[in-house]
Amino acid sequence: MEQVLKRLTFEFFGSGQHKLTPEKLFETESAVLLDVRSREEAASVSIHLSAHPNIESCNIPVDEVPDRVDELPKDRLIAVFCPAHVRSSIVYAFLLTKGFEQVRVLEGGYGALTEAVKPGKLLKSIPSKDQRR
């Protein structure tokens, strides 16, 4: 943890290296959206992103991440999500300590996700019917 904390400098945070917008997530070739909200939160408002075959969505509550870390791929981008970035930031730092190099905090919470899946933006981010065949 000490080495991870030493890397988290002003320049690191100032350049936004720890963040990822929903639009950039949608453009990624292969990624995991890791929802670290509680089971109750995820059951109330679930996030599937089924229109994006390049993104696998999964819910692992923050308190279960240490016991379930082996379920996450180290060779793919992982975008960590929670509404206020508190839990996602904690999980972000934890995953860095476990050797995950392609981990980012999904920027903007619900608002950014909702904005990114509005019809006009969604139409631009998903493959056309011809491309899906």
C-alpha cells in the first residue's frame, strides 16, 4: 500500500490518470464495469450496459471485494463505479495494491452514466445493426 500511495501524487491526480468517463469506457475494446454499491443499491437500480458487448458489468459490494478479487481480470480495463466516488476510490486504491494496472474510477456517477446513454449519445456509441451481424 505504501508504494501505491507514493505514486498518487499531485501530478497523477491533476492529470486525471485515475478517472475514466462513460464515453471513454464505451469506446474501450474490452472492459469491466465494477459496481461496488451494496446489493440493495444494485437491486434497486441495476446497471447492465447490455447494448455494449465490449463491457461486462458486475456488482461486487465494496465489503466483498477483498474476498472476491480473484473474480476480476488483470488483463482488462476495470472501471470502478459508485455514486459519490468514495467507495470506488477505496476499491481503486485496493486494486492497485493487488497489481491491477488498468483500473480507473468511472467519472460522474449516475449523472454521467445517464447522460451517456441518452438516445443521441447511445446511438453513436453502440455498433449499428450491420456491424453487430
